[in-house]
Amino acid sequence: MRKKIALIGGGNIGGVMAEQLAYRELGDVILFDVVEGLPQGKALDIAEGAPLFDADVSVKGANSYAEIAGADLVIITAGLARKPGMSRDDLLNTNLKIMKQVAEGVREHAPNALVIVVSNPLDAMVYTFKKVSGFPKNRVIGMAGVLDSARFRAFVAWELGVSVQDVTALVLGGHGDTMVPLVRYCTVAGIPIEKMISKERINAIVERTKQAGGEVVALLKTGSAFVSPAASAIEMAEAILKDKKRVLACCCLLEGEYGVDGLYVGVPCVLGANGLERVIEVDLNAEERKLFDESVEHVRSLVKQIEI
Ligand code: TXD
């Protein structure tokens, strides 16, 4: 029996996820959006391409939450994306209203689903979904660290002219300018990058990682990155759907871990069939701890603006 995956938001990221999830036969896809015809048109287009990937899955579009009934996994991208000159935080008020509506729809029609939140500002949106839905913390996880870590890995691989496959990296903290790429834990086939790249180049790579989202927004001008975010959400979805116990940087509800209580923050965790299976606490030196705490405080200030 194939899993049922509901994508709430049929825009740029939602469309790419629907295509990738279907063609990799990760489950039957319901693409939901408030715009009439948009999810139905994208779903029909993707479904008609399925024979080219030997993909025997159902892909449907929907404008009614009733059609997500019983979904096993829900991935939420509903909300506005940034335009040039905007920060992720600028999306808070608009996307907060949308997220509350989405949380109510998912709570009513897919009460047992595992949920991956993608919408920005991510740390505040996943917190909002958790509060409104009342779902347990293992079933509500935010996607940001997988994308930020992928960007960090790509920049390191390009710097060294090595395979991206051999670069591992972790980016912790909030999904914004205060994110914390952990240089000490970044390796190429186990070799610390500090033994392969100069300090100034590492600093440049760290800065580019933090600004990578804005770099794409400035080039696209009409929206934000969508292929790599879609791929990142699918990395998390696959870990859950296949019970892979992946160790990934995800936005999780901390209840004492890292000295944080009651906030969603990006940390390493184990993802499997039960969603968030456990948070992994890595040692942070004084400098890393300071940067992490600063990032947590930024998340806290954002969440303080939310009334639920
Ligand atoms: O790493 C990350 N987490 C970020 C997330 C990476 C990149 C993009 N990030 C955020 O994801 C971005 O800032 C947005 O907040 C979301 C979705 O980005 P996307 O590029 O997919 O935005 P689009 O193309 O505008 O799609 C959003 C869709 C659009 O089709 C709207 O009609 C729909 O959301 N929408 C709704 N769907 C359901 N319910 C409601 N209320 C609703 N309102 C709008």
C-alpha cells in the first residue's frame, strides 16, 4: 500500500516536490492550493509524464482539504516567498495567517500525519503549526538545515574541486542570517576542511552559505530558490517514508536540549518512520556556542511576535 503524501502549497517548491515524489514513486501525491486549477493542472501534467519514469503512482490536485484525508505525510510550502530586498522575517505577518489556516485544515483532515514545514520564516512557521495543530513534536519538523547544509557542502566542494558526495556538513540555528555553519564538523571524506582550506576562504564560504538564499532571490527577482528547497524537503520525506534513521539538520522543538526550551531551532537529529526520533547534541566550543545562542535569540524574538 503506497503512502499518501499531501503537499499544501502548489507553487514553485510544491510543484517540484510533486514531480520528484511521483517520479521516484515515494507515494501517491495530493497537491493542494487555494488557487483554482493550479494544483490540478500541475498534477495532471506530472501524472501524464509518469510513464516516462515507469512511475505507478496517483498524482492529483485539490482545492479542498477533504481531499488530503488520511495523508501519512504532509509537506507545507503555503505562503508568500521573498522578493528582492525582503528578509525571510518580512513574511511573518502574511504567512502566519496562512499557517494558522493550514494547521486547522491538516488537524481536521490528516490528524495522524507527519508534517514537514517549509514556509518562511521557517522557525516561526513550524512553531505556529505545532501550536495550532497540537500535534506531538516528533510529528512536526521544519526544513531548513538540510538546505543550508547542502549549500555549505556545495561551496566547499567547488572550492576544493572535489565530489559533493564526499563533503559532509551541518548548519545549526535559525534559518536566517544568524544560522551557524559548523566549520569544525565539516569534512571531506573525514578530513576536516580546516586542514584543506585557508581561514579566509572558509570565512567567505560561511558568509556565502548564510546569504545563499538572498543570492538566488536577487538573481531570480520574482521569487526565491525552489529546486534545492524541494530536494531538501524530499531528503527528509524519504528518511521518514523509508525509515532510514538519517542524521540531518532539522528544525526541531527543543525541550532542554542545547539549553533551549520551547523553541523550534535547527539541530542535528535522527529522522525515521516516527519522524523526529531523537535530537543529537554535538559539543560546541565557546565561539560556536555564542553564535548558536545568538541565533536562538533571534528565533525567540521572532516567535515573541506571534500571538496564537
Ligand atoms: O529552506 C526553506 N525552508 C525555504 C522556504 C527555502 C525556500 C523557500 N522558502 C519558503 O517556502 C518561501 O519563502 C515561501 O514561504 C514558501 C514557498 O515558497 P515557493 O517558492 O513555493 O512560493 P510560491 O511559488 O509563491 O508558492 C506558494 C503557494 C502558492 O501557490 C499560493 O497559492 C499558495 O502557496 N498559498 C496557499 N496554499 C494553501 N493555503 C493557503 N492559505 C495559501 N496561501 C497561498
